[in-house]
Amino acid sequence: MKYRLLLIGLLLFSEAKRLEAQHPDIEMMTDKEYASYCIQNLKKGALIVRLNFKTRAVNALQQMGNAAEADRLTLEQRQENLAMMNAFKNGFKFCPVYFISMDSTIAFQKDEHGSYFLNEDLKVDSSIRMKEEFFLFAEYGMLETSLSADKTQPGQESVRRGLMADALILRDKNLKLLPDPFPFYVHFGDWPERVRKLEKKLQRFYLINK
């Protein structure tokens, strides 16, 4: 009976360790540990690239009666998004890549039922389904940092300050910047060059943390 209880205890301990390995407590990790966790899981996960269609700006121009400028901006963003998509499809091999509109991000994060991923014509395609559980976001935009909180105004939303415009940025599933030493941004170059740089950085960091 004693040995049977000991065996059961060992089995329960092993199962607890297995579950802990699958669902680690991210809040208890150092930045270095979290960066290592992210790169290892990204290798078997996926990257979701958020494409900006500047919907608010286009709608505002249309409401002002400036249809010509709205059409120009729509075409400009389409060309930018296609260039970004093609660069990832042709030059990024680290993990599978999916594309989503920035306008659909919140619904996707809330796991609302629906289709979100875009096909090569930048249209939502219900046949595209993400099989991977772990993912990071990528986007083009401004690299920012948080400002110190104003102690005179408790409960305020976090305030951010731009550090670098025109950057290819990686974020976690909550759209927070990944911590150093994770290679979370690329600056300079056209889209094929930026994607090649990102691929190289991720591969190198993965090998270091393998």
C-alpha cells in the first residue's frame, strides 16, 4: 500500500511538471527568460502580420466629400500592404505567416467567431485557418516606449512616446512590445530587405536559445 501511494505521488508530480512546462507562469519570468520562451514557441507557432488599411482616414476623407483623395489613399495602402505581404511570403521561413487587417485585431484577440485572415488579394478568406496555438504579431509603424505615470492622476491609461518611426515591429498576443534581448524590430530598407533582416535575427536568436 505504501509503495502504491508513493507511485501515485510520483505520477502526480510528473504530471504537474508536464503541465507546468506546457503552461509556464510568464509573470514570474525575467525578460531574458520570456524572450527565450517566445522565440522557442514562435518556431513552432506562427507570425500574424497586421496590415493597415487606414480605414478611419479613408472614411473621414469620404465624409468630407474628398473622394479623389480617399481613393488615392486606398490605392496607396493597398500597394503598401501587397508589398509587405509578398516580402513575407517570399523571404520569411522561420515559421508560418498569416495576414490580418488591423481593423479585425480586437475581434480576433477576443476569439469572436468569424473569419479574419486575408488572402493574396487582401480579402478575408474563410478557408484560411491558423493551426498553431502560439503566435506573435508583426506590424509596420512607430516603435514606442511608456512614459512615467502621472501620480497625480491615478487610474490613467498608459501613455506612450514614439521612439522610431518607419519600423517593422514584433509584439506579443496583447500587442505589447517584446523585451530585450528578443529581436523585436527592424529598421531601414525596403520590404524584402527588412524581412530578410528579421528572418536572420530570429534564426540567430533561436539558435542561441535552442
